[in-house]
Amino acid sequence: GLADPIKPTGPAADPTDPADPTDPGDPTEQQSRPTQQTRPTQTDTNSTTTTPTT
């Protein structure tokens, strides 16, 4: 969660704590839950794109 600065969720959902247990009742946290599945995809795509480029 802390190493997910690629998550372009916007200011509504803090990328620092997408599914942080600190705010479980936060509606932003609920939206971040489905985003978690998108986060690893974006991170993987970014790493994959950076790997052949480098």
C-alpha cells in the first residue's frame, strides 16, 4: 500500500493507504478496495514496460 504511488486514484482516495484499516468506514477506502486489484496490474505493467526499456 505504501509503495503504490502509481495508483492514479486521485485525491479522493489516498494512494498512501488504499485499504488502510485505520479508516474502514471511509467511503474512499471502499472504493480503494477494487482499486487494489487494479494497482498490482498498473504496477506490473509499469515494471514490465520499464524492464524491456532498460
